[in-house]
Amino acid sequence: MQGRPRGAGIRMAAESLIRARVWVSGRVQGVAYRAFAQQAAGRKGLSGGVRNLEDGRVEVDVEGERRAVEAFVELLRAGPPMAQVDDLRVEWETPTGRQTDFRIWY
């Protein structure tokens, strides 16, 4: 049988998964930013979580298919209507697979 080597589909699928750790600053607390992130992640089938930080930023840890995560990060850059995102920092990492859904962390 010719074509892809055995296991190539599994390897390609694993390579298309990514993790992003995102820190968002600006007016992002008290404006439903975490709920916005949770709903957007759910629509894209992503896993992870979002939390407020004591310094006023929001931290997001998200995993999933690369294109979905990249599109999600762009949604975070815009934020919900009452938010004003001044800065967004992203660190791209290898996914851990620890989360099965997307939660608001307290």
C-alpha cells in the first residue's frame, strides 16, 4: 500500500495541536472578559481556562487545533464590547492535554 507511512495521520494531527498562554492587559476585569473567553473557546472546541490576576490583567491558557487557537487569540485581542485591550502577550507551547473543557478559574 502506497501513500503516507503508517502513523503519519496521527503525527500530523498531533503537530496541528498547540497551546497558547496569553496575558491580556487594559480594561479587562469587570467587563465580562472571562465569560467572553469561555464562550468563544467553547464555540471553537478549545480546552483550558481563564482567570483574573491580582495586577488587573487576565491570564488565558488554551489548547487545541492550531487554526482554532490562533483565531481565538485574535478574538481575545478584540475582547467583549465593554473591554479595552491595551496589550496582549502570547507564549506558544507544546500542549499538555490536561484540560478537557474550558473553565473560568477563580
